Amino acid sequence: MGGIPGAREELDRLGRALRTQLVELIDDLTPGGDLRLLFLDEPKIVDWHEPLRYEYSSSFSGKRPAHIGAADIVSRAAALLGSAGWEVATSQEEAGGRPRTVVTGRRDGCGIEVRAVDHMSTVWFSGQTPAMALYEPEEFQWPEPVRTAETITSGYVLCYECDGLGWCPGCGGRGWAHDEARGRKNCSACHRDRVCLICRGAAQLAISQLSPYQRGYYPELG
């Protein structure tokens, strides 16, 4: 796959900026949290439609100081994000039948959310970069067959399922098929094994080991 010029560098820049902002929030609102648990090391695929889209994302839970209430956490989070140039919004949601306040920040396509409740000391942080395509889509090239009529081993016949391809005849060895809703789905023919399930990738079958049912595919054997 050919990389899109500058795309990975831009996504990495956004990932670093996102982590910096999350660290500032965590250190200020829930001091003492183990920031080694804030994982933003590699982007992950979040959209399997072509071209695949990647983002950095992470979540973290910290403990607010006992003398600071949820309302103060929310107010402080909004102030920190606002002063850093983020567009800030505050909303309410239900969590276990109780209200929870959510502060949302948006900047450069990135999103940060901070959640706090009165009945628990936990403060939840989450953040993600925009989803970006990093590679140009490439048309799939069907693999060459492992065996042909000219290269088959003596005493063997080409596999009746894959006709000598060796790879799964349903997906061509990718292990997946296109799906309109999700982008990709597991191949229903090989279930991600990638090879033909009859010959297990050999592309040929020993005549002496064919079952009566399998011999029915080869009328030339008599």
C-alpha cells in the first residue's frame, strides 16, 4: 500500500497534541494518576471501508481529591480546555440511573470528554484524534494458482474446490470480504483461514485418498 504523503505525520502530530492535553487535564483534576496507563502509542483502524481510516484514542480513569466535588471537576475541566483553545460544551447523561456531567472539547478534529459524578470519586477521561486515511487504496490482485494441470504431481488431481488455487477461492487468501455496512467481514468460505479448506493450501488431492463422494467430482477417474 502506498502511503498518503504527510498523512501519518499529521496524525502523529495530532496524537501527540491530544496526549499532552489529556496529561494536563489528568494531572490537574486527578493528581497522582499513573499516566503509564494512558496508551496512545499506535493508531488503530476505526473504519474498515476503503481507504481504511486510523485514529489515536485512549481512555483513563482517575480519582478526584476528596475535598473537590464533581461540579468543581466539571468547571475546572471546561476552563482548562477553553483556555487551551478547545470548543467546550457541557451536558448531562444517565449512568446507572444517576446523572453524570460530561464536558466535551473539540479542536482540530480531535475530541476529549471528561465525566464526573457526585456519588463516585472516579473521573473518566477519553480522547481521540480524527479518523484519517493513511494509505491509498489498492485493487486486490488475485493470486496465481499454486498448481496447474501442467505442474500437478503425478497421482494427484487438482483440488475440486479451488481448482488448483490453493488459497481460499472465496476471498483469494485475504481472509475477509467486503461488507457494505462494516467495510469488511470474515470470509464465509474459509473463516479467516485464508487457504482452501479442502486441500489446506496444497491445491491438489491424492487420488488414492479420495472418498467416493470426492471422486464424483472427477468423472475422468471412472
